[in-house]
Amino acid sequence: MPATLHDNPELSRFEMDDDGVLAVANYRLADNLITFTHTEVPPQARGHGLATRLIAGALETAELVVAVTSHLPEKLRAAAHVVLPIGSFAETSGTFVNAEGRWQSWAGAAKLLGEARPGWKVLRVLANLLNIHGVDYVSSEEIREALKALCGARIEPSRRDGAAGTPAAVPQGAVPAGAWVDIPPYQSDALVRGSEALSKTKDGRMARAVI
């Protein structure tokens, strides 16, 4: 039976059923603009192109596809009306938050290729063209500091009783709202997430867990 694709607006996601295996592509919808945020395929079905077919089918429903990406596979090239090339994490400065809640910044280690630009610069220029205010950043460091102001200080990796092992309250004493989502290591990065070899390892077969 061929795989079937349908939009599930109640859950804000496209779903593809391939012989009982369900893959999903989550999105945000605002003012007729869809932003895909994450795709998820069950561990036993990874490495067979299901996520690629899912996204390709979802993009075919759009009137205009704008790809802001550091990678341009053939299916995305065929679907995109506009491509805005950006550098990978190694080609631009940036910041990530590690498992201990530490903010760690780095500088670009390689030159951007061709017409690629840092992702934050592409988004800033688009915002300027659309007259969106409050995003006139001139460096990734400015963006980092703005995010720190929104997110607060480091969250310590220990229980409320002081023992190590689970997240603690924020410095002001308030417990962060919502569930904690445990994301397996090979699902958190765009470069390794597409690796068929890594998807077959013990860590690669892990599913996301909500704590």
C-alpha cells in the first residue's frame, strides 16, 4: 500500500502513514505562512527516505516555498521557489546551551561558501524588508544577550533538594513551566540526524521522551 499524506491542523503537523508507520512534520502557521519546525520518524523506519517523502509531499501543497538552508538536496531544490543559502554552524559564530545549562559561544571556523550568509543575518534582512521592528542586531553576540535576557540565567542540573540528576529551579526560585523534553543526542543536530549509520546505533534508536 502506498504511503498516504494528510494535514492534521489540530496538531499542527503533516502526517504520513507508510504501512502502519507514522511519520510527522510539525509546523507553525501564522498569517498563511507555514514554518516547518521538526520532522520525526520512528526509529525502526529511519534511513529509508520516509522523512524526505513526507516533507516533499507537504511542500507540494504550498503556493510558495522559501528555503533558508545550508543544505540543498534535489527534492528541496525541486520544491523551492526561492533559496536563501546560509552557513552551517562551523561557518558562522553562534551559541548553544549544553546539557548543564551553560551558554557556550564560538567563532566561525571556516569561510562561508558562495552566496551563503549567517542565518541570523538573513533573517534580520528579511525582517527589515518586512518592516518588522526590534531585530536590528549587528552581531550574533547581541542576539545571544537578548536571548539571555528572555530565558534567564543558567538552570542547574540538580534536583530541588540539592541532589544531582534532574533539573532544578531557576535562580529566582520559580520552577520552569511545562514538561522537560529529553532529546536523544543524534536527533538534536541537522548534520548527524541524517546519518543512516548513526540512526542504527543504540543512541540513534532512542525516541524523544517527555519528562
